[in-house]
Amino acid sequence: MALDLGHWLLTHAVYIGIGIAVFVGYREWRAEFTARIIAEQQMKINEAQVKSLQQAISDRDKAAAVQVAPIVKIIHDVQTPAQAVAALPQVVNTPLPQPVQIQPNNSVLIPEPDVLPIFNQVADDKVCRIQLDTATKDLTDTKNIVVQKDAEIVVLKKKPSFFKRVTGVAKAVGIGVGIGLLLGHV
């Protein structure tokens, strides 16, 4: 008896179909499993980077407050031109020539109208520079946080796996068939 290939294929079509379905199902499951593991790892990395950036912002803000506090204290303590002249090198962090004039009786003449506005401007400039530097770095880190959060959103918005989609469709079809059978028997 000669073996007819067409007859053999027809008799074994169910087994061949099951074999193909198992092969495709395994490949899909393996791909989804790998994709899920990679997505979870990426989420953990993104969350760690966000926490690191938030901690850097917090630390930088604290450091800026520590830097600004002594300058603000000096600004509030200075009331006279003599105090302004004495405090100016502390604010600028460099020795400055004293704008004084020695009088014939060996007393010191400090020009009042010029010293306080200069001191106030220099001290304010110092505070503003510290705050600007801090705010600029905070903005950069905040933008990086937004980028990390956007990356997390992209990972979370990926379409569901093949099996989740098949399960969802099967549930919908099953419910429809169940309702149809229920209505058919009523």
C-alpha cells in the first residue's frame, strides 16, 4: 500500500495544528516574558534615577540655604557705613581696599553716601548668584525627572501581551455565548 501524503496530512491535521500552536504560543510567551523582565528592570532604573535626582535637588537647596544664611545675617546686621566697610570683605570673600581718608587729626573719614548702597548691591548680588546657580541646577534635574517619568509612561503604555489580548477576547466571546445560551433556553 502506498502512503498517500494528502490523506496522511488530513488525518494528522489536528496534531500538526496543535504542534504549530504550541510552537507559536511558546515563542510568544518567551518574547512577552523577556519584554516584561526588561520593562521591569527599566522601571527600577528610572525610579532609582528619579530618587537620585530628587535627593540632589534637596541637598543642593539645603547647601544653598547654608551658603545664603550668613550673608543674609550680615546684611541685617549692617546698619552704618563703618559696619558696611568692615563687612564687605566677608561678603565678597576677597580683601578690598578700604575707601577711607585719613584726616589731619588722624581720624578716619568714611564716605557715608557711597558705602551702604555698594555694600547692599554686592551682598544682594552674592545671594542672587547662589540662588540662581541652585535654581538652574534644580531646573536641569527637574527636566531629567520629567524625562525619566516619560520613559516610565512609555513602558507602561505598551500594548498588552499577546496572551492578555487573547484572554480578553476569549472572555468577551465567552460572555456573549453564555448570554446567548441563557437567552436561548428562556
